[in-house]
Amino acid sequence: MIAIIDYNMGNLASVQNALAKIGAESKVVSEPNDVKNYDKVLLPGVGAFGDAMEHLCQNGMDEAVKEFAKSGKPMLGICLGMQLLFSKSLEFGEHKGLDLIPGEVVPFDENMFNKPHKVPHMGWNELFVQKDTPIFRNLPKEFYLYFVHSFHAVTTDEYAIGKTWYGYEFVSAVQNGNIFGIQPHPEKSHENGLEILSNFVQM
């Protein structure tokens, strides 16, 4: 059974519907004490990093998620949920993250773009797989997913399992042991996205 963490950020229904489509059972969980009872945790999210961390911390859900991460059971962060896994974000000031993956979240630097691009980065783009990892099982080394974001993660190659090009190369998927994060939205990415969610379910 998968716990979808509810912290008042993002469309939880679309994630739950995508899981149901592949036959996975999930439940939206807003009570921190319940998190430990689940087999897997999915951390979704759309919106601002600072607001998200504030909501997580209000009832102790941040600590519940960190404790779950120590259990060795699989955890997946999607979009803002992936960004929350990092040590900090520079979105509208500096905000502390869950610190489950070393690194930080920064705005796209338009001065580094090879040519003009619109921010947010929105639409279909390629993810280039960097390492063999169970989350990308049965997928090619390059495949398309759906992105919507203005900020991206910066971390070392030790944790980067996927990269994407938008004006320059950035990290679009990460792993630290049992903890996975993916910047695009698998629930909006048709067959490729469902394959990622299916791989997570089967871990």
C-alpha cells in the first residue's frame, strides 16, 4: 500500500488516478503517525518550495517522512516533491528542505542558456538516463516526459540518475539508496510515466 503525502500542495487526485490505472493501491495520508504503516511513500507537489515545507512542518509530517526514509522502504518525490528531498532551495529566499539528498534547488539561469528559452520549462522533453536503476526498468536510455517547473536541482553525479537539456543540462532525476526523485510529472507522461510508477510499485 502506497501513502500519498497530503500537505495541501498539488493535485493528489491525478497521482492517485495514475496509480489506480496500473492497479496499485494508494491512500492520501495527512496524519504523520500513519506514514510508518505503509510500504511506500509518494511525495507529490506543485507550487512554491517555502510554502510546501511550511505545510509539511506544521503537523510534523516532515519528521514522519524523514523517519520513513530511514526504514529502507521505497520513497518517490515528484516535481516539487523531488525538490523537497534536497538540503535547501533558493526559491523566493533560502528555505531548508528535508535534506535526504545533498544539494540545492535553484532558478533556471537564463544567462547560461545556449539560446532564448521561456521559463517555466513547460512541455515534453527528454530525460537521459545516467545509471541503471530500478525506477527506469524497461525504459530506453532516452525518453520523453512532461515537465512544468521554473527551478531545478543541483547535486553531484553520485545522486543524478537522469539529466535533461533545457538551455543547459540539469539534473532531472535522483536517487539516494531507497529514495528517488523525478522532476517531470509521470502522472502526466502517458506510457513512459506509467512505466516509472509501475517500477516504483514493484520495488
